[in-house]
Amino acid sequence: MTYQSTATELFSARMPARGQVNSTTPFLTARNSFAQLGQLLARAGTAMMNASRGAARVERVHALQAKTDAELKTMGIQREDIIHHVFKDCYYV
């Protein structure tokens, strides 16, 4: 006599019904983990881009402050307006 197993005996892990989530299902938790990792990396990348933009602006301010008043005058910038000139696209006054 041969033993015939049913599908439920072969696959002991129950798959969730459509629209339901079972946290013990490995592929669903892996997908969620990868999505969270992707979001974390995206946020880290955005923070690094913002930091580099800010650093570049600060370097631009230092470069302009190192210039003489005559050089600034040829550029059409007054010394007291250097900060406003560098950051003018960030805010409206």
C-alpha cells in the first residue's frame, strides 16, 4: 500500500489569503525589510546631498569674503551682502 499525501501535508506553512498579511511568511517580511532598507538608504542619500550643498555654499561664502572690496565691487556685490548673495535662492526677504 502506498501512502498518498495531500497538499496541506506537503506544505505546512499556510499562505495568507488575498489581502491578508501573515508576518511569519518569509517572502512578505523580506519584501518589507528590503523596502525599509531602501527608504533608509534614500534618506541617507538625501541627507548627504543636503550636507554637501550646504558645505559648498559655506565654501563660496569663505571665497567671497577672502576677496578684496575692489574685486567684490567688480562683481557687483557688497561685503555685507555676501551671505544674501550666496543663499538668495534658499529664502525670500
